[in-house]
Amino acid sequence: MERVTDRTARVIARVLASDTPFVLVSGRPPRWIPRVARAAGLTGYAVCANGAAVYDIGADEVLSVHEIAAVQLHDVVHAVGAVLPDIRVASERTRLGRDTDTPFAIEPGFRNPWGNPNGESGEPGIAPRAEVLGHPATKLLVRHRGMTSQQMAEAVTTVLAGLDLEVTYSSNSGLIEISAAGVTKASGLAEVCELLDLDAAAVVAFGDMPNDEPMLRWVGHGVAMANAHADLLAIADEVTAPNSEDGVAQVLERWF
């Protein structure tokens, strides 16, 4: 999500010229979207934070937010900490409209595998754990530097079973991402499709990590990148070339 090649930008332009919507769907929050949207020439909708927020790119406005309550955040971290005592946590806070006050709060020792968690500028708010968990969040991030993300997800499955949450990951760098019940990229894309009056059967989606799996199952045609996680390769309708070979463009060029 850091770079849009010329080939991909050209085919996106043809998609838009045909009056076909092109929607960005990301695990990242809205503040990460504008730079990529500018490179791709997009002003429509983006699904952010694994489906927890829908963002209007052109208006720079968050249209919907689905949060985990502060009480539940404390319950989750207490339960996860019982099986993974060396965790560090952060919370993603997205507000409706343009309010971005303290969008990302971390406890000391949390390290984000993607670099600056505030996007192009700014630093995250470092605070005691109780304060990090003291406000509703669109996404809870749990980090363990001694494990892979898959190992973490497997370890917390039992202890979180009764809390009715969505647990996934978008890198294998020892970070799991937790969202409210029913909140996935599929649910976020469904919100956008309702705004656009589109059926799931008419949608093509691309993905490469486990947080993309619900979306690829929901759309009419789910495409996994060649370098995707094995779980996606197993359920995709099609496998395209890796992102390093413009796999998205190779599929879209069949129609546009």
C-alpha cells in the first residue's frame, strides 16, 4: 500500500473512466489513505481499519465508525495477557467527520512493524496502558516481538472465544489486530456497496493476508496475489501475479 506503479495507475484510470467504482480496502486507518489515493487518482470511498471505518476520500470525511468499548478493551488485554504476558498494546481511534484528535495511542515499548503509525506526519501518543485502553477504539493492536502473528492469533483463540470479537493480522511480524464483533473488510465493503447500490456478486476484490479472507469470500470474484498467505490461496477464485509484477493490473486489464 506504499506505492502505485504507472501500469496500475493507468488501468485504475480506465476503470474510473468507465464509471466503475474503485474502492480502496485497507487495514490502515483513514489518515494513511490520502497519499495512496492521490497516486492512484482516487476520490471515492475507502474501507479502513479492517472494516471499522468508511472514509470519503474526496470530502476527507469519515462516514461510519464501529468501535470496541473501553470496558471490553480492558477485558481483551487482561485475557490475552494471561496467555501472552510479554505483550504491548496500542489503540486506533477514528472519529466521525474530520476529528483526528489523538488518533493512535500506544503504551511504552510498543513498536509498529510499519514504521510511523501516524502516517505521513506526527507522532503517536505514548501513555500508560490504562489510558491507551481508556477510550473506545476502532482497532486494538497487540504486539509480541518474540512470536509471529499467526502464532499469536492461534494462542489467543481460546481465551477470546467468549468475547465475540474479530481477530486477524495483516503482517506476520508479531502483531494481531482486534475489531468489534462482525467488523471485517467484508462488512466495510458491504457498507460501501450499499452506498453505491451494488451487489456483492458484481464485485472483484484483491487480497494477500488473512485480514482479506472475509472480503474475498464475500465478493463475486476474489483474487489472491501469488505471494498471498496460504489461507487466501486456498479460498480465492483466482490467483494473479504478485504485486511486484502488477498482479492487480494484470487482472483488470482483461476488462478495462
